[in-house]
Amino acid sequence: AHARGVVLAVLAEAGVEITEYPPATVKRAVAGHGGADKDQVRAMVERQLVVERPIETSDVSDALAVALCHCASGAMNRAVAAAAAAARSGGRPSEDA
């Protein structure tokens, strides 16, 4: 818990946007329902990403599930738009993008 707090503090100080999702939200985004178990999440991540080999650990499938959830959220679209605007203007992304 302490290490997580330090990481979050450093990221916040650097201006990095932090987005967190409850487990049920990630499961719903990936498997279609918030009560999916680890094996269901892993299977749906493998199916959506069309992996060549089975994902070996739940840590990997969980991380990929969060990434898929984020990609499906408006937060990802806002971050991409802010980065594109910053690239065009030569500066950092604005806070209101």
C-alpha cells in the first residue's frame, strides 16, 4: 500500500493522469458482466487480442483487461486527443482536454 501511494504521488506530481477502475467495471468491459471469474476474463482477453499462445498468469490477463477497459473508456479518447493537441502546439497536453 505504501509503494502504491508513492507511485501515485510521483505520477501526480509529474502531471500524469491516473485512472482507476473497480474490478467489476473491468470484468464488465472485457467479459460482458461484472461477476466474471479469472478464467473467464483470461479467455475473453485472449479472444479479443487474438493471442497466439495462452496467457500464462492472471497478473498478465488482469493487466491486459485493464488496458482493454481503458481503451474502451472515454478516458483513453481524451488522452489521445490531448496528446495530439499538444503535439500540434508543441507543448504539454492541457488539463481541460
